[in-house]
Amino acid sequence: LCTHLRHWLGRQRQLVPLDLVPAGSAEARRRFPELDPAATYAEITVVGDLGQVYQGTSAWIVCLWALAKYRSKAHWLTTPAGAPFARGTVLAAAKYRSVTAPRCGPQQA
């Protein structure tokens, strides 16, 4: 799921450039030493150009906001009507990932 979504984001027309860095990688640790790598494996994490940190539902909304085709959907997801849908989608994706795919990040021995 992580790889699929990374490739999907990379194929979209971006209004704000997304620089996708694998969670917990050496590059991520070098660029964002203040982030807890374990937390970034558990939930998507987005770091804004001014250092803002978004995780989970907020991070997905920020990613959608950066995309030309989904910016209006991102705005809707922040409204009282859209917020429950946004959270439900993130929870469903997490559940799907937990039962169908290996955990993102380094494998435990």
C-alpha cells in the first residue's frame, strides 16, 4: 500500500511539489532528525516547507491539497461534513494495510 500510494502521488499533477522520502530512511533521518522514525512507520507524516508536521488524516489531506485534481476534495475533507469521511478512509486504509501487506519500514526479526 505504501509503495502503491507513493507511485500514485508521483504520477499526479502537483500544484505544490511533493518530495517523497521513505519513512525511517537515512535520507529521512538526515533531513528530519526531529521526527521519530517509529512514528513515521505507523502513520504517514508530511513536513511542510516551513517545518510544519502533519500526521495521519491531516497528512493525507495535505497531500491531496498539493494535487491539482484533488485540491477541492482536500478542502471539503476539512469541513464538518468531510472530516468523518477523511478519518474513516484513513482508518480503513490502515486496517487494509495491517491485514494484507507487510509493515512499511524495516522488518522486525
